[in-house]
Amino acid sequence: MDFALPKELIDYLGELDRFIAAEIVPLQAQDDNERFFDHRREHARTDWDRGGLPRHEWEELLREARRRADKAGYLRFALPKEFGGKDGSNLWMAVIREHLASKGLGLHNDLQNEHSIVGNNPFVLMFRDFGTEEQKTEFIPGSLDGSRRITFGLTEPSHGSDATHMETRGTPEVHNGVSGWRLNGQKMWTTGMHVATHCALFARTSGEDGDARGITCFLVPANAPGVRVEEYLWTFNMPTDHPRVSFTDVWVPDSAILGAKDNGLPIAQLFVHENRIRQAAGSLGAAVYCIEESVRYARLRRPFGKELAQNQAIQWPLVELATQAEMLRQLIRKTAWEMDQMSSTEVAKQLSDKVSMCNYWANRLCCEAADRAMQVHGGMGYSRHKPFEHIYRHHRRYRITEGSEEIQMRKVAAFLFGFMGPRRKHFDELVVEYKAQRAAGKNDREIKI
């Protein structure tokens, strides 16, 4: 058993660091782009006169950073080689995401926007696995060059995590001799709709409320008649690109269906484990940054004539956080390595609980580390002149999105108690044997299982 990272991976991290120093740091320093990362960041990023949307200058800066990363061969690292990537493994992606996030705020990796010089683009794989040939031809190159931008229309105002009770409906309708569908409903948190070309809209096309089957995914043009952004929802961390969108009598042809009709939910769940383990690694990296900055500050700050770090009230909370970070790192890397040994289908059956453990605990740890960093740094830590309040406000989001921590814990519980997962057969047999012995008249003290 060898816990050492491969030399090739360590070398790659160094290569990324050199690219950041040569290309990204100078880009961040020019034209007062620092305003997007220093104490002015929330105001600089937010166009308050356009409903709180991201400013054009901010989004253009992110695009330029990604363009440079793509030209250098880093942006598509996780994608298959057929799409210009390097077939990046889950382990490598976890290590890279932690490494980049542990550097703190910067243009190299801004998690508020899911932005990174090493990107995560699940839409390419979504079209590869579910798209028709025509859809692949249009949307895979388009997703890579930015000419096609897809947002996700799944969550609804009255139905958050429970997608099976969605009220959005798709009704068959022939239009000008073309077979298609009439769509009506509303969606929440359709992130990126202000720049999207299409919305992957999920609607019930058959079955009853609560059925997993009967839901279809439609590729709806963002400018189609009947598509309307009703409001942009202001959040704990601004700017916002998370609107409530209504779809009123929107017609699309049959060719707009992505994947199988009535079986769209697997698309929504595609690569959820890969996304969650990477996001967990990013939260871990941000937590490590908060811990290390607090330790450094405590060694340098000298209230009452001695280092702040000499106080156990400062030491012990940071010791606990550092211990949790070290244990979490091992679980993330072990889980990511195991994911690389099996198919995504097997990951869902065998490792889904471990991915959930990593995800919910990393998000919680990051919030706790940011909160502790504010406390250690005192008044300055609470100010926007330090990045901790920004880190806290952003990562607090992940305890709800990407599967709330309650849903993640419920998944862990289902595996732990054998309601699903590899322990199910064992517990099913155990319950049958227990009931048989009870029926034979034995009490709990006499039962041997």
C-alpha cells in the first residue's frame, strides 16, 4: 500500500504553478483586475443595475483566463483525448482541485463561478453519452468553443430536491406538420441563463407524480418564444446568475429531446459522483487555505507581548480543523482512486456513500475553517480586506447545492444500514433469519445470528 502521489502528478502540479505564474498572475495584475479579488470584489463583480448579474468585464476576464488555459493544454485535462483532453483521472482531478483551491482567491481558480484553469465540463460527456449524432455535431464542439452554453432546468419553485414531483409538463403537439412538444412550467436556479444558448429542460411527459420514469429532457433554445427570465434571485454571495425562469407554451420538435423519452433523470444524475468528489476536493483546499493563513497570522501577531499562537484557545480549534483536513484528504483520495478502478455504474452501486461522506464533510469543514479564520484574525478577519468572509459565503452554498448535506447523509445512512448498496443483501438475509427465529419462539437473548 503506497500513499505517495505519483511523480508525474507532482510534476504536473509544478507545471500548473509555472503556468499560473507566467500567464494568470500577470493577467490578474493588469488593468486593475485585482478589484475582482480584493476588498472590492463583490461590488466589482456585480452589475447592480442589471438585477445583480455578473459584470461583463468580470465574465470576460474569466473567459480570457480559460482561453489561455485551453491554449496551454490544461483546461480540458479531465476530458477524453478525443475531445482534446488528457483522460484525467478522478484521483488526479481531486489532487489538482485541492492544490488550486489551497492557493486562496485568484484568477487561477474561482469557485464562486465554477471557474478553474483545469476545467470541469460535464456537458461534453452528457452529449457524448446521450446525444443524437446531430446533437453531438452541434453541441460538443459548441460546448468546447463557447458557441453553445447549456443551463440546467431541473429544480422547481415548489419542488427542490424531489425531481420526481416536478410540475413542468410536456404535451405532444404537431406544429406545421412537424411532430413536437408543448412545454409549460417554471424552473429555479437555472444558473447561467443570462448567457445560455439552450436550457436542458426536464418535464414530465408521462406517468404520475413521484414516478422516476416519465420525465424527459428537452434542449430548449434560450430565446425561444415563451421562455422568460422572471427574476434573478439575490444570494448570500453576489453576483447572481441564478434566475427563476418560466416556460409558457414553448414548442420544440422531437429532435430537441436529449436521451430517451420518459427516461431523462439519468441525464440529471450523469457524472454526479465525479462532480461531487471534485467539489469536495475544492472545499478541502479552501479549508486548508483558511487553516494555514490562521496559523501564519497567529505566529506573527503579538498581542500582550507574545505570539497569539502561544494561546491554547487559538491552538486547539486549529488543531482540530487540521486533523479533520488530514483525515478528509485521505478519504477523498482513496475514494477517487477507487472510482478510477470501476465504471460510473459500479461507482453508484459501490461507492456512492463514500462520495457523499467526502462531499458533505468537506463543505462543512470549509465553512468551519473560514469561520475560525475570521475569529483568529479578529476584526480584520471579519472585514472584506481578508478573503475569509467570501470563502464562507460561497462554500455555505455547497451545503445546499450539489445535493444538500441532509441528502448526502441520507445516502450514507442507506448504505450503512443496508437499505441500498453492497450491504443490502446481507441485511435482507439477516432480517429474514431474525424473523424466523422470533417466529420459532426465541427471544432476543436467545437469538444467534
